[in-house]
Amino acid sequence: MEFYSLLRAINMHCFGALLKLDNRQFKFVIDSCLWASKHDNREVEGAGLNMCLELISNMAEKTDMQTCNAFFKQFFVQILQDVFFVLCDPDHKAGFRTQSMLLMRMFNLVAPSDGSTPKIQGEIFPPGEVPAGTPNRQYLGNFVTMLLQNAFPNLKPTQIANFVEGLFALNTQYEKFRLNLRDFLISMKEFSADDGAIFMAEKEEREKIALEADRERRSKVGGLLKPSEIDDDEL
């Protein structure tokens, strides 16, 4: 866990250092994050997903166009495939909130639903996979459609088509984007029996964040924290 915490800290506070890594070293960082996102441990899974989200945001917002395009051309599809893998795996419901935020961000980078200019201007697909000049939106829609059709042949083509269209149309509205994902997951046999569990981890995470915020607020006023709430290094 400490390793992933270190990677997140470097990405958030020393992002320039990551950009100085060679291609092999940088790929190791990406592979580590994606491996963590599929881990059975919730903390490790959460660290991997958050690292991916923060990293692609930094690449889109804090690099020049050449660096940004090169990154997404090499890693966009790999990250997308692994996010869908954990999203559709019932054993990874705990990461649903971050999975949905990550997917929304990726679709928004390619084709923002508010009509703004996409952050990714270069191709997101490997050379030779589709004809040169294919629009990223077209490629992404077709890729996700085929990915889901092959993985879930029990779903009707119209179900998948409507879901994929929602990924594009709702990628600036998190709550609606999240509900589109939820409805799709419920339509899958893997989730139909216990759909309520999909958001249980998200509810627990919101409560944890609220408790941490309350504790931080009270820590700023002497005497409000109980002795049991004070960490040893604060004594």
C-alpha cells in the first residue's frame, strides 16, 4: 500500500519527475496502477483507480499537446479495457464510484458532451487498427460496443447501444453518468440479484469522508477531540 501512496504523492506533487522517466519506466507506473485497480484489497484497489484518474487528468491538463497525445495514443485503450474489466466484475463493486469517475473523465477527454474542444487531439488507437483519420469518438464508440458485445452476448444490441450513447451524452454530469452505469450493470445477470450492493461501498466512502472532514474541523479547536481520536504522533 505504501508503494501506491508514494506513486500518488509523486503524481500529485512532483508530476514533472514522472515525465522524465523513459518509456519502459513510465509503462511500469501505468501497469502498477492498473494492477492495483484489480486488487482484492479495497485500499490498494482505490489507490490504483485514483492514481489512474489523477494521472490522466495531469496528462490532459499539465502537459504540452505532443506529450498529451503520445500518452493517450499508447495508454488510452489499455486503461479503458482494465476499467471496464473491474467495473463489470461483481468482486470489485467497492470501486464503483472511482471507476465511474474515471470512465466519465476518459469519455469527456475524447468527446465532451458540452461541445467544448476535446483535450485529446491526437489518435487514441494503435497504428493500423483502423483507417488513419478515423474520429476518436467513432473509434471509442465502436470499440466499447464490440468489447461489451463479446463479453456479454446475453445483452441485446440496443441495450449496449443506448448505454454507450449515454457514456458520451452524459460525460459532464456525474450523477446521470453514474446512473447510466448502474442501470447497465443491473441489466447484466452478474448484478441483477444484488444491485443494491453496487452503491454500498460508495455510501461507506461518503460517510468516511464526512467523518474525516468533521474530525479535521474539530482538531483545529483545542479540546473537541476525544483522547481516543488523537493519533499517537499528535500527542
